[in-house]
Amino acid sequence: MSGGIDPVTLEVIRNALTAIAEEMSLVVMRAARSPLLREAGDLSSALTDSDGALIAQGRDIPMHLGVMSFTVGEFLKRVPKERLCPGDVWFLNLPEIGGNHLPDVKAIRPVFADGAIRAFAVSLAHWADIGGAVPGSYVADATDAWQEGLRIAPVRLFTADGPDRERLDLILANVRGAEEREGDILAQMAATRAAEAALQSLFGAHGVAMVEAAIAAIHNRAEAQMRDALRSLPDGVYRGEDRLDDDGAGGPPLPIRVTVTLDGDRASFDFSESGDAARGPVNTTPFIAAASVFYVVKALVGPEIQPSGGCYRPLEIRTRPGSVLAPPPDKPLVGGNHETSQRVADAVFRALEAALPEAVSAGGPTTSGLLLFGGRREDGIWTTLYETHGGGEGARVDRDGAPVIRVHMSNVMNTPAEVIEAEYPIRVERQALRRGSGGAGRFRGGDGLLREYCVRVDDMSLTSMFERRIVPPYGIQGGGDGAPFRVTIVRADGSTADLPGKANIRLGRGDRVIVESCGGGGYGLPDAAD
């Protein structure tokens, strides 16, 4: 028995909770209007207990899922439980409320049973536009948070009576592609409604008291499993560092430094020596720093542990106020969500290489490789293509890295060329491997991607937000670095230019964009015959 519940019932309820979270993600993908959600799957789903501690998650995006460990708890500090009613769905995107960046909008539904809140269903979806200075809401030269788009403090958009049309219209009036955004909002609402129905069925089958006992047991068992896993690691103090290409405004590389202290069944991660808050949009939140740490620890020592609030109890994460990982609330941070988060993860991996040399991979495509195309089709419809690009995986102790993959904090799919050409005024001219881009070593890094786009309208905006252009994926144990990320603009007149990692430019008909994503780092010294 575990906390008064037999193991079989505990497993039945645990798996049911996970299935509910996964169903939420499927609902969004099937119901959403934007290709970013229904094709690329830039979304995540989670369930929490009545106090906001994570109890289950979908097989989604680690940076989202780690952040959602905090979202409901921070939300309840602003909106107490007494204000919540059955049928409510609240939306928010403020980074300081358990968030990451403005395009990732969270929908929160309280789930009631026997007259009290028993759980929360949370649907996170990346909106293809959240307002701001440029289409797609990635402002490469932003100097404050308000340039990046609409900041949504917790607002109730749905009640038991249906949508609050006035509040919904206020949001839609401040974003591009309002019709598509409304469809995505409705998809998020539907996902939380599906979760509520499934949870009510679970409560009916087992009883509220039994489900709550199972949730408590899940937390406690995950904590015990994580403590056991930490005890297997060698005690000590380990230091790691990775660097952003720049501060988002053309400055020198910006360091992310961590000191990891392993002490019995506890671990602490101190990022106080990381660089100061950046001028450009590569800052991030302490919630993202914690999400990155959770991901690394779980990946290395606890892959089978149920993701829950309990498994994070033995971990302590410290950030320094005023740093790039805990900036003032007025700082821009749209790129920090998927770029700086990966620098945090790589810094922790590099620190733990000394403790677990055979468990850590060489550096891989730890960047979103984001290109964001925005403009109107010839029929006048507004379109925003948000496309990320994978690269070569880092090699491991026993094998080469895989080609064209995403690792660590990102888990989205690419948009198929056929969908791009059907939905957007863009033609995909080429898609191939970037041969030879992986780093040398006893085992080689994987190859990156080569993809070429051609613009088919007279005016289109292009935003870039990617890393590993200056600081390449690193080799370990003597392995070589992978080739850095590169994007080339070829104008219709034949002139060429190298695209910076953070930029907003205009494109015209016939202009081409050639993406060469980074290769993975190598592992070990190369053999003489390599």
C-alpha cells in the first residue's frame, strides 16, 4: 500500500491522468486553425492538483511542461480560489506569472467535484501572433517588453454560460489574424473541457477521496524515486558554462554559468554568476531556468519517474535578480524561451559531464532555428509561418549523432513542404542533409539540414531568432565542434547577404532564403584513419 491506496489502483489512476493530459494535446491539434498548432504541435498540456502542483503531462515540449509546474501556483496568487467557478477558463501570458514569453498563452480551467476545486487543466499554445511591432511578434531589436505584444494578465474568457464576448474581442482586436487566433482560443478551451469531462469520469469511477489519495501518493513516490536517483550520483561541486551568441543586440557572447552541488539525496543549481540582463530579447524567467534544470535531471537520472511536483522537491534552483535568467519585468524576452533555455540545459549538461561522462551527449542543435515569415497572400488573407529547424544531434559514447533532429527543450515538428506551399505564399525549393556538418570524433556528430524557401508575393517580413551561429555545438571528450548555423538571403537580383541570428527584414517576390542548420558535436578523439 502507498499512502492508503493499493499499487494496482494507483497505477490505474496514474496512467488515466497521463492519458487525460495527452488527450488534451490531441484536441488542440485537431481543433486549432493555425498550422503552427495542428501541424507543428507547438503546444503542451498538463494537469495539476488543487494547489497547482503538477500531477500529469502530455508528451509535449519540455520547456512548456516545466514552466507549467509553476503557472497555476502563480495564478492563484493573483486570482484566489474563492473567485473561481465551475465552467471558468482563464487565459494569461504574463512571464512573471509562471510563464516564459508572450506568444505562449495558457488556458486554465478549475475542475470541481463535491463542491470544491480538485484539480486544474492547463493548455498552453503558441499563438502565431500576439501583436507587437512586427508580424509573428518576434521583435529582434526590442528594448522593452511592451514592444513584443499584448500582455495578458489573468482574464476569464469563458464561463459556464459561454464566451465573454467583450473580453474576447478586446484580445482579438490587438493581434494579427484574429479569425485564426479565435479558432486557436476555442481549441484550447475545448481541450480543458475534455480534461474536465475525463476527470469527472475518473472521480465517478474511483471516488474523489481515492483520486486525491492517488495524487498524494504520486507526489510522494516521485520524490522518493528522485532522491534515490540523486544518491546514485557522486557527491561534489561541478561547474558548467555555455554562451549565447550575443546579448540580442549585437554584443559579445553572453555567459550562462551554473554551479551544481550534489549532496546525498539533494541537488542545488546556482546560476548567480550568469551574465546580466541582456539589452535584446534573449532574457528569460526563473521558471524557464527551473524547467531546464528539471529536464536535465530527469533525462539523466530519472527518465521513468512520473513528472509531478514531488520529483522536484529535492532540487533547489537559484537565479540572481537582474541577471539574464531573472531580468526586470520591463526587459524583452521572446527569444529567451527557446534559446536561453537551451543554454541553461547545455550549461548543466557540461557541468555534469565530469560526474556522468558516459551519459552525456556532445552539443546538438540546441536552438529553435526559428524563421518567421509574415505577410498577406494575394487573396488578402494574413498569414504567419513560424518554422523551426532541427540540426545534427551530438554524438554519444557509443554512436554517431542522428541527422536533422531536435534535442533537449524543444519537441515540435517541422511543417511539411506541401502544407507550406498550400497555406502560404512560399515555395520550398530544396530540402536535404547538410553533408559533412557534424563534428569529427571517435563518433561523429549528426548532419544538419539544408532547406531553401522562395517568396511568391511582392512584400513579406522575415524574422530570425536562432543561436549556434557564433558559438557552435560543442564536442566533448576530445571531439570536434559541429558546423555553426547559417542562413543566407539571395535576392531576386542575385545579390546575397548573411542573415544575423536576430533580425527583422523585408523580402520581395523571387527572394530566396537558404537555411543551413548546425551539425552536432563529435565524441572522443578521432581515430587516425578517420
